[in-house]
Amino acid sequence: MADEALRSQVRQWIAEAPRIAVLTGAGMSAESGVPTFRDALTGLWARFNPEELATETAFRAHPQRVWAWYAHRRAALVQVAPNAGHLALAGFALRHPGRLTLITQNVDDLHQRAGLVDTIALHGSLLDDRWLDPPRTCCHIEPIQDGEPPSCPVCGNLRRPSVVWFGESLPSAALAAAEAAAHDCDLMLVVGTSGVVYPAAGLAFTAHQHGARVAIINPEPSDLDPVADVCLRELAAQSLPPLLETS
Ligand code: BJW
């Protein structure tokens, strides 16, 4: 099918599907200026080794280095805003209450800032932090010193970013809600993810196995292409508005 025919097909599925689940990844925010993880030239991990930064082991070994990397990314988020794709999804959800469930792997809060307050955030939020070890009664936060993660002055417990690192469980309520949405949806839109990180990527397989149509929006091939009914090789912020704003 030609590109325009594929686009009309997806538009029609969106118009007709009673329940739509949307699974987003870093590509969703690329046009807002947030780097993806795995894109060859611009992705965060073209420059940094994830094993050195996005694990609890790394944080325990090099708390300052990991804290500084997250502090830099947090500061960069202040400069960015939801793009036309985030706004189109939020607008659709507002016009069609109860039809769209937004599941994101992103930690940038841009869906929430666009107005989708009940976004299911599978990998936490870059804007929050929490105690590394279970807090004791002594635990309170010291003022942040430059480059240092804040710590309890009594027991030394550290604050850490409230994101999900490799080897850590996803928040159970968020994962259960995402699995239910994937299981029950009639259409899943998969936007801007490489589909390599589990259990998030498995949601597209769940949707497909339970009879939902799956449409992918990504300029590049992804690991989820085998379960897609349609792959639109497009950019999220350009593709989503015309797909969603006519419904
Ligand atoms: C555009 C675009 C534009 C660009 N428009 N598109 C089953 C099988 C194998 C392994 C596992 C498995 N189950 C669990 C695992 C282990 C592991 C895992 O998946 N490893 C794989 C890498 C092999 N998973 C975990 O450890 C998870 N925990 C877990 O499963 O707990 C249970 C357990 C515990 C112990 C042992 C075993 C199981 C946790 C995963 C946590 C992921 N955390 C991160 C970091 C968050 C914090 C931070 O930000 O620093 O989450 S990793 C990173 O990857 C981040 C992302 O959310 C995630 C996904 O990346 P995403 O969004 O897909 O980004 P990219 O860069 O990969 O892709 C961008 C895409 O956009 C590209 O395709 C572009 O083409 C596209 N694009 N511009 C549209 N404008």
C-alpha cells in the first residue's frame, strides 16, 4: 500500500476502535529536543554506557557520577515542551473520554504536561527522587550540595532518581494497568520505541496476541515490526496530529 493509503487505514482504525492503547518511547519526545537512548548519533547511549549509569550497582559505585548525569538531564527538561504529537494525543483523550490509555516508557513527564494526567509511566519520572535504601526514622533530606546526591546526615542513605533502572521491577500498579490495557484494546499505536526493553516491549505482543490491530509510528525499523499490521515510517510530532485530529 502507498504511504497515504496506510495513513488512511490507520486513521480509520483510530476512528472506529472503541479502546485504543498507545505505547510511547523516547522517539515520542525527540522532536521536543529530548535525546533518545539508542539512536546512533544523537542517542544518550551513543555517548554513555548504560551499564555505568542506569543501574543500581552503578549508582552505589559512583553516586556522584550518576547523580550528575541525571541532574544534567533534569535541567535540560526545563528547556523543553510537549510537541504537536503529545498535544494531539492529549486532545484526542479529552474529546473521547475513556477511549485512550497512554502507556509511556518515557521519564520526561511531557505527556502529563500536555494534559494526559493519567498517563501510565512504566519507568518512573526523572523529576522525582526517592531513598535508595528503605528510609529509617532518621532519614531526612539535606540541602543539595553541588554534584552530590543528597543524603541522610545520620545514616548516609542516598536520594536517587525515581526511575526504573535495568534489573529493577517496574511499579506494579502501572505494569498491571498497562497489561490490562494491552490485553483489552482493539488498537495499539506504538510510537517512537526501539522495542528492545522488556517488559514494556511485550505489551505490543500482548495486544497482537489478543486480536488488537497494531500500528507503529517510527522512522526506523524496530523490534516490534513483526507484530505490526502497519508501520508508518514517520516522525511522531508530524504523524500524530493528522491521524488524531480528524477524530
Ligand atoms: C522516533 C523519532 C521520532 C527517533 N518519531 N520515532 C525479557 C527479555 C530480555 C531481557 C529482559 C526481559 N525482561 C527483562 C529483561 C531485562 C531488561 C531488558 O529489557 N533488557 C534488554 C535491554 C535486553 N529489563 C529490565 O531490567 C526491566 N526490569 C525488569 O524486567 O524487572 C524484572 C526483572 C528483574 C531482574 C531480572 C529480570 C527481570 C527494567 C527496564 C528499565 C529500563 N530503564 C530505562 C532507563 C530509565 C531511566 C533513565 O531514563 O535513565 O528506560 S533504559 C531506556 O530504554 C529507558 C527507556 O524507557 C527504555 C526504552 O527505550 P526507548 O524508549 O525504546 O528508546 P530508544 O532510544 O531505544 O528508541 C527510540 C526510538 O525512537 C527508535 O526506534 C527511533 O527510530 C525512534 N525515533 N526519532 C518517532 N521523531
